[in-house]
Amino acid sequence: MTATADYSEKIPNNVDLHEDRRLQRALESWQPNFLNWWESMGPTLPTEDVYLRTAVNVGREGWANFGHVAMRDYRWGIFLAERDQERQIGFGEHKGEPAWQKVPGEYRADLQRLIVIQGDTEPASVEQQRNLGATAPSLYDLRNLFQVNVEEGRHLWAMVYLLHAYFGREGREEAEELLHRNSGSDDAPRILGAFNEETPDWLSFFMFTYFTDRDGKYQLGTLKESAFDPLSRTCEFMLKEEAHHMMVGTTGIDRVVERTAQLMIENEQDDVSQFGAISLDVIQKYLNFHYSVSLDLFGGETSTNVANYYTAGLKGRWMEDRRKDDHRLSDDAMLVDAVLEGEIGQTEVSALVGLNTDLRRAYISDCEGGVKRWNKILDDAGLPQRLNLPSIAFNRKVGAFAAIEASPDGQQLSADEWTKKQGDWLPTDVDKTHVHSLMHPVYERGKIASWIAPPRNGINNQPFDYDYVHLS
């Protein structure tokens, strides 16, 4: 495998696809179906071209190339990080053995399932975001949306390649199904609940790319540790692109909070809705919703399936090589969150069984970094208000807290109390209607909507008023 992509091929790749004609034909037959899906379920705003980065190399230098590209002609392809010939399995019962270049028969079904679930999230987010271009607050933001979209499309290609290359007829059938399920569909919804939620406005988009794409970062991080080397190398490269998606969310919320703070000071009041912006209490509600939904993506606090994946070497922990233990965990224990005799608390379980909690805690710590950023913006503006992550028990539909109701500060509530108070903590129809009312497109170079501040930096050293998108 070479680090540089072969762009002479119909499908750009750095996996020497031309050497396996059967696989090449199979993927070339899938390609038109993908393009049909993109046309029917991808971005709805007509464009001539967009200032996009395209992967040309997976090495440290030059792995992305910028230029104006017609989105349908974007060169989606297959890219794996360079192979470490000496790589060994870093955890589980196979620790110290050479990494697998083929799928072991005993783990075939489990590995295929993991790849399918990851693959299903990629087109789902494109579907969720397909109408956002019609209300973009600036050409800069519109370009970022489309960059996220095309990279999610390429991440789908990454998983489809693995299914075609290593899982035979069943893999090819699963690859077809990835295009047949659709976000929010009654008949064939996406596998994970968060990917069937609407993304109806740009505040939701920024929250999604901050919180839900951050979940994707941690899931990819566990798969990057996999003993199955092609999956590991695929996820290592995907993580580079995922960083941009989270940057869009982080800085997007930065700019919403900054604009809200400006208007609060100018008008000496907390409610800035009448000035064409989003008040902090509504921002907090959106944060509460997207954070709690994203916590559910990590699954239950305990999981024997994940314990088995770890022992088998299929999925590791976040930053596995930095852990100071035996990387087998067979005799270790940990505390996980639980409801004990009706009270929110913790209970001790095997460390293997509690791996979902271990990963969720790393995610929560990461999310706290964003809240600190946004609160620093408020502090620098001289405002006393602060944003907060809600309790881990708040608005949960999966795991130990699914059976109870809790306030953002972790107080357990009766069903009646929750019904009466949830509108104080989650976006109401009134909140959503107001946010939606602000979503007027701004397509003029150098201009931006009233509810968000301009970015501090452009893309690839271009200015904010660069012609990032040419509309049809």
C-alpha cells in the first residue's frame, strides 16, 4: 500500500485497488448507487462548486488539497493510514500477537456488525443535514457544512470498502443496506437513535457537530485500537477528518455565544430574542438535549458484549497505549453509575463489563472543555451567566437512568414533575420556532446573519469574505 492516492483510478485509493479486479468491479458497481443516494438524500441547495479539501495523501504532510470542486464530482475514495509492519495487538487475550490482516472466522460476525454500525452513522448525518444549506448564516458556514457532508460520504466509503474487501457476499449486502436505510424513516430508520433526530437549524447543527461527532471521535478511537489492522488504519485516517467536524461545532457555538453576549451588553438585558439572536437559556436547552442524546450513544453503563469485544481484541479503550495496567483487565474492577434502591449512585463491576462507562467518562471530560471555552467568552464579556453540562442522569433513554427522570442538577423527579418542568430544560416548540425564524440565508460574501458572530479565521488562510461557495 502506498501513502499517496492513485487519482488515475475511477475510485481514488491508496490500497492498490487495481491489483484486485474482482473487488474493484464490485466497488465500481456500488459507486453509481452511492451517487444516486447523494443526489436524492444529500445536500439540497444547488451549487456550481465549493471550496473543499480533498484527501490526496495520508502522511503527515499534504493529506488534504484545497480547491473549488463541484460536489457531485468530489473524488470520494478509500484511504488507510500507512501499515506498521511490526504492529502487535495491544490488549485482550491476543495481546502481543501480530495484528490481523484478515478476519478471524470466530470474530467475523462481531467485526462485521461493528463496521456496519459505524458505517450507518456516516450517511445518516448527511441526511439529517441535507436542508441546512437553504438557511446558511454565511458562505463560510455553508462551505463548512458541505465539507462535513463530503467527508461523511468518504467515511461511508471507508466502511463499505472493508465490507466488500473482507466480508464476502454478506458484506456486499450490508453495503447496499447502508444506502437503503434513511434517517428518520418509519420503515427503515438508521440503527442508532441520535441519527434519526432532525437537524432543523444551525444551532442544532453546531450542537450535533460538537456533541454527536465527538461521540464519533471516541467510537473511532476504540476501533483504531482494533486487532483487525485494516479497520485500525481506516479509523486512524478518519479521525483526522473528524477533527474538522468538531472544530465546526466548537467554533460555531463560540460564535453564537459571542454574538448573544454582545447583544446582552448592548441592550442591558438577558432576553435578546427581540434583537434577532438566541438567548443563553435557549442555547442551554439545546446543549442539554444534544449532550444527553449523545450520552446514550455509548450504550448502557455495563455491557458483556463490549467486554467480549475487548477480550477478543476487536475494540480497545480510548488511548489504550497510555493506560498503566495489564491491558487485559481480567482481575480489575471499577465503579459505574447506577440507580440503587431508587437513588442515583454508583456500584462496583468488573472493569471489562464497565468499558462503556470508561469511554463515556473520557467523552464527558472532553465535552467539559467546550463548556469552559464558552464560559470564558461570557466571562471576558463581563457577564455572570454560565453554561453547564447537565447531570449524566438527565433525559436519558438508554442505560441505568432510562427508567427515571432527573433534573439537570441531578435531582430525581416524579413523572408529573418532569412533565411540568421539562420545558424549562429542553427546547420547546416556542424555542424551536424562534430559532427557526432566525434562519435566513446570507449568501453575500463577507456578510453574516444577525444571530452569530463572524469567525476569527477563514479556511486555509483565506479571508472570511472569500468566495467559498458558488451557487447555481
